[in-house]
Amino acid sequence: MSEVINYQNDLVKFNNDLFFKYLLSRDTAESKMLRKYIVKLVTNIDCKKMIVKNPEINQNTVLAKNIILDICAVDETGRVIDIEMQMAGNNNSESARFQFYGARLLVEQLDAGEKYNMLRPVYQIIFINDDDDCLIRDYAYRDSNGRMEKGNLNYRYFIKMKHIEKILKEKEVKELNDLERLCYLFIKNEYT
């Protein structure tokens, strides 16, 4: 006797933060490729190697939303790369939280007495359930004339995934660029 089951409603979505962490944190060729692909698409950094510093999914933090990073990786030059999936939206609390994450990733690099020149840049890639007049917003420390601070160590990229709806009004799915296709996958849960 065979039973037909409709799995459509039971699918885990790519934008589920636990699945996202599972998908990107594993030590498999696919996970490694996807991590590097995301970093290259968003930051234009071509990492040769990335080690995930927090691959575990701790049962104690699954239900309690503690201060945990989805993916925290370090590349071959020591750059710290944080990749987040935030589907709750963007508000002042979320903005403060991501700034806190960035600062914490800097602070955690040094032990007492170590020199500040040992600090490596922190790159935060945040896929967020928000819209804007563009798909991606990038932030770094700049002066009032827009010049980046010398030796800047904090880079934050917000990928506004809801913006894909506006893009789809102008383009067909087959015309999407790579970052747009990735957002389409995360939002629509279907391959382009």
C-alpha cells in the first residue's frame, strides 16, 4: 500500500535560519562552495579557503534566541566573515544587534596585551527580510565627505531580499543576475 504525501507545505525554506546555518556550516564541498560564492557575490572577496568557527547547532540555543551568529568563518588571510539570515525584518533593535555582532567579532580577535595591528577586518553579510530602493546596502566607517576611514575594519552588507519583488516586475526570472537568483531562491524557495 503506497501513501501519497504532499510535502509542499512541509518543505524547510532556505531562509529558515537553522536550515541556513546547517546548509552553510557543514564541511562538505557544497557548503564550502556556497559560502565562497556568497562572499564573492556580496563583497567581491575571492576566498581561497574558509573555516567555519561555529559549525555546531546547539540544542539549548535553538529555541532561545541568544546572541549567536549564524555563520562565523575565517578566511586564509584572517578576515572574519559573518553570514546571517534575518527574516524577522529590520528595526532599531536589529540594527543595534548587528553593530554589536561586528564589534564583538573585532574584540574577540585580541587577547589582553596583543597589538591592535593584529586585528583583521570583519565582513558581515546579512540577508534581511526588508525592502529598499536597491537590493544591497553596504556600510563602512566614512567621514562626512564619504571617504572611508584609514584601516577600516568593519564592513556590513545588508541584502534586502524583499526587493526581489520589485526586480521581478522589471525582469523575468531567467534574466536575474547571480545575487538576484540567490535572493529569489531564499525568498521563493525555488530554483531559478
